[in-house]
Amino acid sequence: MTETSQFALTRPAYVGQAHLIVNDLARVSDYYQKVIGLSVIEKQPSGEILGVNGQPLLTLSTSSNAERAPRNAAGLFHTAFLLPSRKDLAHWLAHIAHNNIQLDGASDHLVSEAIYLSDPEGNGIEVYRDRSPLEWTYQQDGTVEMNTLRLNLQELYNSAPKTLWEGAPEGTAIGHIHLQVGNIPQADEFYQDVLGLKIMARYPGASFFATGSYHHHVAANIWNSRGTQARRDNMTGLAGYSLRFNEKGALDSAVAALDRLGISTERQSDGIVLKDPWGIGLRLAA
């Protein structure tokens, strides 16, 4: 898949960027550059913006009072970086294998092939590629069949190009973001009824939401965080993320629902800013 045909990004709404608060800015930034292959777009003492080919994907911020979030806090389960093709995923796998980067796991989800790891401060990362939507199995209700099967890493590694890996390729994007929340019915209500995303799949303790029949743009689980309360602003981890709308009507519907329900929002020049029920920041923009 090329940048223009990445199915995840052509839907009515998709994830744009993520924003992490970290303690050690230099160390974490170095990891995302050397391991994930992002490059620095903007740099200040208190933060950096990283991305691919000038496209911002990840903001890292730090402050003297940043407090390390506990494992069960609301926030990030993982940021999922979507690569344009299976060849790109294999090339990246060869890169991390040659540099002895520790993995947390690897799975075939039927709709995608995914590799998991964590940055130096424990923020989860997924690097994946999508199979063609023509290969996905949709149920009568429009949900999509997903599973968690073993991914044959050796076979994937063997298929990698023998050329030098030169960083994340053009077209790399944040395909989805996976959150830790305190309550799944409340997450269903917020993402489905308020923001207008559709539930595409369920696992025990997790829901997967998307627009336009993608497998998921946002996921929420309670595997570590059942019953957790809203995160504090100075916690490390996921400060927020953005949802970008290709269709203005979908954005208008979400904003109308927020207004109708009395959910606090702030209109800014680059979008509508709010917090979800667990204090995770969210920016909606066309």
C-alpha cells in the first residue's frame, strides 16, 4: 500500500498525532529516532516534534514536575505505527534484530501483522502493516473478524530486503491508538455515541472503534486499568492525541454531540480540544 492508498487514512476520521509526556526527553527521543525511524521536525528544550518526511506524528514534552504514571493509570496502552507494506515491516524487523532491540511480542491479527515493544519509559509501541481490506472478513453487522495468532517472525525476517534500513519510510502513519481506560461501557458510550465511531470488534475487556469499516482507529481496554480514575495533567505517558476528519460532516456531528451533552470543549485555531472521561486529551480537526 502506498501513502495515498493507506486504507486507515482515507476513512471519514483517522488518528493524526500522539503526544507523550516523558521524564528523559533526550533518551526517549533518541529511541523513537533510532528504533522506530522517526526524524526531528521541531526541537525545543521542553519538547520535540518527530515525524516522517516532514509529517508530524509524535510530540514529546517534558517538565520538571512530570510524575511517572503508575502501570494501572488511564492513558496509553500503545501507539501503533502503520507501515505502508509488508516489505517495510520486514525491513524494520531486520533493523531491530541487527541492533538487539527487545520485543514484547508479535501477533497475526488476521487484518494485520503486528510487532510490539516499549520505549525506555514503558510507553507501549506497535509497529504493523495492514493486509488488504479485500482479505478481511466482515460479519453481517459490519464488524470485522480479528484474532491474536502467532506471527512467524523468522519467515518475516527472511523476506526482508538486504539493503540498508534508512528509517521509517514515507507514508508511515499512526494507524491507531490503543488506550487504557477504567470502564468499557463508558468508553463505548463516549467513542460510539458521542464521537460517532463504530464498534468494529470486541475482546474480553476491550472494544475496538473505527470509521469507514477500518479494523480500528482507537481501542480501549481495562486489562491493567479496571476502575481507574482520570489521569492528572502532570503524569507521564499519553497527554493526548488527535483525530482528523476527512469528512466535515462527521466532525460537525461529533461537535454537536459534545455540545448537546455539555462536554467541555475549547475551540482553537487548529481544532476542538477536549478530554475524554479519563482525562486523556483529544483534538478534533478537519
